[in-house]
Amino acid sequence: MAALLTPNDLLLLGDAYDQSADLSSAESIWKRLVAEENSIQACQRLADLYLQQKDYASAISYLQKLLELDPSNLHLYYQIG
């Protein structure tokens, strides 16, 4: 019987997909973590992914979500502009 993956396992799996340039799989996993776990780390990775892809509307959406999850993170205010 296969063990269930923890949120940290899923985050690392998304990172592995990202490193192997399977961005759609990484994006899918990170979106799942944000939806199910309100994962700050997955949310940041999605924002970074969208910034790299020059999808600024999606990046800002995830940066704003990050502010909801971590309002004391001053770096986020800088990233949003």
C-alpha cells in the first residue's frame, strides 16, 4: 500500500518537476497545495513561476494571496510594487 504524500513531500515533488522543466506538473501540484493547505511556500513558488513566464496578472494574484497569508512579510510589498 502506497503511503500518502505529506504537504512537504508534494512541495518537493513540485520543485523536482520545476527543476526538470515540467512546469505544468509543478504548477498543478503547487496550486493544489495552495488550495488545500494555504501553503505559503507553494504560493511563493507560483508567484515566482508566473513572474518568470511574464504572466504578471497571475503573479500579482499569488503575491496578494501571500500577503493575506503572511501580512508581515515586507518583501512582498516590494515585489508587488
